[in-house]
Amino acid sequence: MKGRNPAARSISSALVDALGLALVLASLEVLLHSSVRELVRPPVVEGVRTLGFLTLAYSVVVFPLSLAVRSRAALAAVVLLGAACLQGGLLFYRAPAGTDRVRALLPLAGLIAAAAAAVLIDQLLRRIRFRPPAGRILAICGAALVGVSLVLPRPRPEAPGEWPAPLPEGSAPGASRPNLLLITLDTVRADRLPSYGYRSSRTPNLDRLAREGVLFRRAVAQSSLTPPSHASILTGTYPIRHGVRTFGVCRVAPEVPILSEILRHEGWTTGAMIASGALDRRFGLARGFDVYHFVRVSKSYPFSRAFRGLLPQVLSRIGLVQDRSLYRRCREITDDGLRWLERYGDAPFFLWVHYFDAHDPYLPEAASRRRDRHPGTRWADRFKMGFAYDSEIIGVDEQIGRLIDALSDANKLDETVIVAVSDHGEGLGDHSYLGHTRRLYQEQVHIPLIIRYPERLAPGSEVNAQVLGVDIVPSLLELLGTEPPPGLDGRSFLPLIEAGGAAQDRIAYSETLQPADSTAKLLAVSDGRYKLIRSLAGETVLLFDLAEDPGEKQDLAAARPDLVARLEELIDRYLAIEAPAGPRPDEDGITEEQREELRALGYIED
């Protein structure tokens, strides 16, 4: 068109190219790291918003390149190949050395193929002299998608419901008894805490609890899944007895009392601040709590797997994007806990605070990634998975400090039994596995356990004997001066503390039962030195000497059939425990929203 400014024409053309390529790149990111199912499954609004966000972000990145590169085919090749190399390198570097790192390079193939296809198609269309306005069509679609995503209404969070009025002051029986603060650190390995010898992060508040309380060196979780392990922590019984064994319709058996029920009956005010749908009410853990505060958060970025892509990784590293689609962050949970304490803290209370941040995906806040919080690390380590995992724990530790400070300011710190414990660990590449749901190695079941109560427990004490998550309830009830109910599988470990930590190891059982995969149904038993891992059907048997081989590298099953037989007898005893009546552990009864949430967290696979 005559009279049109060439510069303006160049800018408009570059903008068209940038929007079109950004839409292609955003779509590839979603398909490579997520799935079409997640895009079309309700709420579709969230899929549109996510794709629009990625398109907008990529267009900002691509636009300067489109000004410099005139050929659309060359621009497509440069952008897609560059994204492939950067993304592949990032994923390869981020994957722990123990995993199959070659698999991290697979996304390269899709982007390289897309770049090659762009060049070939462009050359083919040039030869046949047929040039449809594909770029303009893509640009229009991209611009429309961005515009729609910006004006779509955001979903509102689920209403938490009203908290009941606090009891009148002095109306609760047992007013002189101590308070209880239970902090569960979801997915935190014991060997990633400085109090257990780790040297690449700083957690001053957990260190303080260990310094002023009792540190249990060898605590074992009863499951590598969140609901069964928490149910064992709160009931003092094994998963096979309380009935919560998977993510299906399992609920705590009605005949099994929960710690909250016992304490509320004795006069404590009870509250729970829950961070994730992995512990929502369907598992029956809300019984006995005056307040069971769980709010399903609105999704600002629904494709959790797409966060492994290049742009979301970069934006999350610089603090511009935070995934809120799976759980509430530790700061919000602490805020809720502090409000609960302000409302109910005058009477003897039991408060359970659940932190989920150390669970995948690891997206720590900027303050937790500061170099001074990670001694001895290099700048390049910031892009490693382990660094992000440590940073999440650091963020949780800071929030634990806020709870401690609030109790101290209210002169209730020494009147409160504080327990910090994890439900299970995380693979982080050990034994070529990143997660926790399908393994029962030490990285999954060796958990931190710290208890502070200076009135009864000598500060700085350590217990080196093997203890269990089910031992927590009887121990706390003894500390609180309450009689434990009959039928508990755990035993109080207060005698171990009084004996100076030197005592006989307790037999520890652990399990993980994935409903869709028989190879992931595992049982483990440990007598303190030897540990047997066996599949439920018995086709897999592994034996390790934890004293000589703490990393579980050498399988002794073939060489020590006598030990295998002895430990399998213990597993048979475990399986002989009378299971509660009720629905079988499968996925029946899970809503589509719950199944999608569990799939995003890696608990359900297609």
C-alpha cells in the first residue's frame, strides 16, 4: 500500500509472526508436558486461560527475534530449535544423576521436528507458489486467545465454611493440661534436613526444635502415600487396621479412634489447617476436629506437568509465576493457623498444621532460593531439582518460625507440646526414581521426627532406636496425661527417651498400594538392621543390611534365604491383622475433579 511507513509495516509483520509462532510454541509446550485431555476437560476456561497466558508470554520473547529475522521459515527454525535446545538442556541438567536423564531430552524431538516441518512446508509452498495466510490465521487465533484469557472470570475458591464460636474461657475441662501443636511436613526426607546432617540448606527453626527437644534419628513411616501415613500418625494404627490404604474410597474405620476425637472428648479444642486435597474430608480424618479447614484453591495454571516446560520454568525461577492449582502455600496455611490460635488459643488446644510445599511440583518463592539459605551451592545449582526441593523446605521452616514466635509471644511456647514429623520422603533420583508412591526404600520411609516439650523432655536428647509413625499417638497421650485407647499398634517412646535413646529397635512395617498397578503394591518390614521389601503377590523380594548398606544398593535376598524367611514371617503377621469392614481400596467413588487433582500430583497415572 502506497504511503505506508516501511518501519510500521515491518513491526506489524513481526508482530503477526510472533503471535503465530507463540501460539504454536505454547501448544507444543502443553502437548509435550501435559495432554490434550487436560486442555479439553472441564473447566475448559482454565485451559483457555493457560494457553492464552503461554501465548502472550512467548510472543513477548519471540517478537524481538521476528524483527531481526525476515524469513518466516528461518524465524520458525530459529525459535523452535532454540527452544528445543534450551528446554532439553534445562530438563537434562535438572534431572538428578540417578535417573534416566536421556528421557529428559525427549521433548527435543518434538520441537526439532516442528522446526524442520516449518522449513520444509515453507519451501514446498514456495515451489508450488501457493502461500495461504497461515501466519495471519495463527496470529489472529493467538491474539483472540490472549484477549479471551484476559477477560475470562477467575473461579472462586471453595467456601471454607464458618468456624464455630470459641468455648467460654475456663469452660473446658483439663484447663491446666498442655497444648499440642502437630506439624506434618509432607514429602520431607530426613536426610535433607540440617539437623540430620544435611549441609546444603539452612532450616534454623527446625534446628531449634531439635536443639530444644528430642530428635529421633530413625523414624519410619507406615506408608509412602499421604493419606495412609497421616492416618497412621493420627490413629496410632497400621494402614491395614485403620483402613486408609490408597486414594480410593477408603476411610478411617469408625471403630478406630482418631487423636482429635480423644482430645476433644477430654476437653481440648481441636483444629486442622489442611494444605492439599490429598487430605480432604473423604478419608475420614476430619472426625473430632472442631475446625477442619481445607479450601480448594482456584487454578491459576491448571497444567501442572506443563510447568516442566521452558518458559514456565524460567518465569517461576524469577518469581513471576506460581502454580496455585494443587495446594495452598505454607504462608497461607500459617496465616490460617495463626488466626485459629488467636480465636481458640485461650483454652487447651490441639492444632494440626499440614504443609504440602515440598511435594512436586517444586516452585519455591524467591526468598527461599537465596544463596545464603543454600551454603556451598553454585549459581547453576538453582536450576536443579534438588535445589528447588530444598528451597521448599526452607520456606516451610520460615513459617514454622512464625508459629513458634506466636506461641512465644503468647507465653504458651513451653506449655505446648510441639511435634514436627513427615508423612514420607521423596526419591529425588535415588534408585532411579523421583517420587514416593511406588517405592519403599529409605528415601521414601525414613522420616524426620522432632518433639519439643521441655517440661518433660530433656532438651538436646536423641533417640537412635528405630521408632514408628504409629508410636506418636500413644506417646503424645502419655505426655498430655490422657489414657490411650485399646487396640493401638504403636507404643509410647517416652521410655526410650528416659533410657537415653539406647534401646531395642522396634519392628517397622511400611506399605504402598497403588490401585491400578500390581507391581507397585509393596510391603516392607525392618527389624532395625535388616529390611525386606516384597511385592504383595511375592514376585519381587529385596533384602538389605541397613547397617552396612544404608543406601540399599546390594540385594542380599539370594544370599540370605534364612533372613528372607524370618522377615517374611513378620510380613505374614502384618497381613493377618484384622482389616476393618468397608469398601475395598480402589478408585471407585472418586469424583472427576478429585481424580484430576490426584493425577496432577502423580498419584494416579493413565
